[in-house]
Amino acid sequence: MAKNNDFREFEFLRQLTETPGIPGREERIRELILAETKGLWDETRVDAMGNLICLKRATRKSRGGQPKKVMLACHMDEIGFYVRFIDENGFLRLQNAGGFDTRNLFARNVLVQGKEDVVGVLNPAGKPIHLSTPEERNKIPEIKDFYVDLFMPKKQVEKLVEVGDPVTLVQQTRMIGDCISGKCMDNRVAVWVGINALRQVYGHDLITGEAKARGRGAVGSPYDIYFVASVQEEVGLRGATTAAYSVEPDVGIAIDTTLACDTPGVGKDEAVTEIGKGVAIKVMDSASISHRGLFEEFVALAKKKRIAHQREILPRGGTDAGAVQRARAGTKAITLSIPTRYVHTATESLNRKDAKAGVDLLAAWLAG
């Protein structure tokens, strides 16, 4: 069992999950990725939407001469809010950017990213339990009912915060048993998986990111690999759409989380995946059906390499694969998922062995 302070391999994931970046305001995540991966890429650029597109050119000859282009779609945005109104008492009203279950939003700390970062308290309007009726207590509030309390008068609030400023939940990322728990594992874990798979292929240390002596452990890849930290996935797969048009990949691999409803109150037939059972190879979700040939390749490779894996069918929700496969004349696409409990809450939790299985399977495929 993992020790609670055993974070060496996951320190970058901790930084990713504790750094804010809602749809349309992913700049802090982009800067963190570039700083962490300095020296790994042959080219980097940021497109008009804010997608970070990093190219690692093929280092081995491919069959047919010209290397195929592989796009790794790892969205870096998290669900969050924008300030939409400041009332006469200085309370902030919010517009959500992404899907929340409001039952999970009571009594949360939030980070308001205004002229400076300010911590506030998020609660729904209404009476406390001591004063409310049973009917009032049973009402499930809507997003419009929530407000942020900064405990300042309006004039002071307006010196720090404006309409349009982003707001994110505050949560420390920590090891709990064999799992890592925190906010926005969806989808910062994909960034971690994609980067570490490339490090593994190209002989970089998985903790420091530095190239090992004389390329020790490097096998290289026959593909031109485009690592895309995409934006605005949580509001409609928007960044991956434009990035795929730009890259024109031959193969698209989305990396994302998926539901692990292996918890009390959910039948086994509805669990989707189970944590600790390995990386999930997606059959379909509501945005895409994986390319059959790619699906069979990944399953066969996982079996050959003895990498723990499971098959995934997600009845609702989708990934960037849905955007990539529709780009231009169409692209072969698939999703590799990391099973995650409590998705779209501040306690998203995944098994570290599943995350490592995702790295191992992706690296094995990229090695060709």
C-alpha cells in the first residue's frame, strides 16, 4: 500500500491538479507544462484558441517512408465558474463552465482569480439547518442559487474582482491508500500520462524529466507525435476540434478519465470500470465509437505486454476523440481512460497503478 507522502512520481500531477485552469483560462496550466517539459520537444506552439501543441519528431524509420502523425489529445481545462455579477453586499454570483452536480458544492472554499488570487466560501442562498423547514432542506439548489462570500464590502471586492474573472474549487491533492485524490484529475491526469509515456519512449527520467545518460532506456518512435494539451473540452470538445484541423493526424488518441462507479449504491452492470483493474480501452461513449482496428491493437498489445486493462463503454459523456475523429476527412481515433471515482467533484480519485498502466500501454504503442 502506498504511503501518504509517497508523491515522488506524482509530484507533477499534484501541481497540475492544484493549479487553476477553467475552460478559456488555461494559461497557468500551459505555462506549467512548458516549464516541466523543457527540452523534451522538437517544436512547440500555442494556437489561436490556446491549445498547446508540442511536436516530438520520429527518431526511427517507419514503414512506408513518411512518418505517420499521431495526435495525443489531453485536455487541460477543468470545470469551474466565471463571475457573472457582484451584488450590493459584495457577494459574487457565478456562471458555470462545465457540468456540476450541485449537491457536491455546499460549503466549499474557492479561488477567485481576479487582480490577485482571493480565497472565498461557496454556498447556496438560503437558511441554515437550524432555521430551515424540511421542505427547504430537501430542495436541491441550482447553480444560480450559489454565491461566493469574500467577507468584504462591495467597494473592496470591486478593487479585486470583476465580472468575467475565473473561479475554481480549492482542494489539496493527497495520497489515500493506493489512490490519488483531488480536484480535476479530469483531466490533468491525461497530461501526466501523455508526458510520461513520451518520457518513457525517449529515455527521460519519469520523476525529474531529465534525459538519462546516453539515452539509456530510449527506444524512440517511428511516429511524429503531437502532444496537444487542448482547451475547452469541458464545454464541447472545442480546442481539440481546431487542433485536429491544424495537425491533420493519421491517428488520434484521446486520454481522459472515465467513471469508476464501483461504489455502494451502484450495480455492477452500471459501474463502467473498476479502480485498480488497469487502464480502460474505450469501446464507445456518447461522442465517439473507437476505431475498431485501433481498439484491437491496444487490447492485443496490453495482453502481450501483460499490462492491466479493462474494456470501457460509457453511456453518457465523451472525450476529445469525438472531435479528432471528425476532423477534415476523418481520423482513426480511440480513447484510453483512467478509471476515476467521484468524477466532477473535488475528490476525484484514481488508483496510481491504473495511471501507470496508462503510461505503459501508451508508451508501448508509441514505440511501434
